[in-house]
Amino acid sequence: MDTQPLEPAAQNFLDVMAQVCTPVTVVTTIADGVPHGTTVSAFMSLRPPMIAVALDLTSDLLVKIRRTPRRKQTK
């Protein structure tokens, strides 16, 4: 277990998430000008902040997400 103190932003994130019954993330994409999405609930890591998304290989949304160009994350 990591016993090092958290940096303030990470501690704030943890404090907020502790107040939420079940953290939910919305995964979205746009295909042919139409928005598509689903909700997922899998909090994985605080350092770095990560969630897990598991879609069935036959998922229509997964096909659309794989066809969507990626955007670089900005800080």
C-alpha cells in the first residue's frame, strides 16, 4: 500500500470521489455526426488518474470508438 502523502490535486480528487456513491464515467464518440455513448464504473488509479473501460468485442460502440480519431490530452 502506498503510504506517501498525496499531492493536493490528487487528495482533492480522492476526497471528491469518496463522496460519490458509485463513480460513473461517460464514454462517448461521434460517428457520422451522431453522438454515441455509454456509462462505465471502474475507478482504477489515482496516480495517474485512470478508469477502466471494458466493452464487448461485438459492441457497436466499440466499433465506433475504434474508428474515431484520437485527440491528444491537454494539461
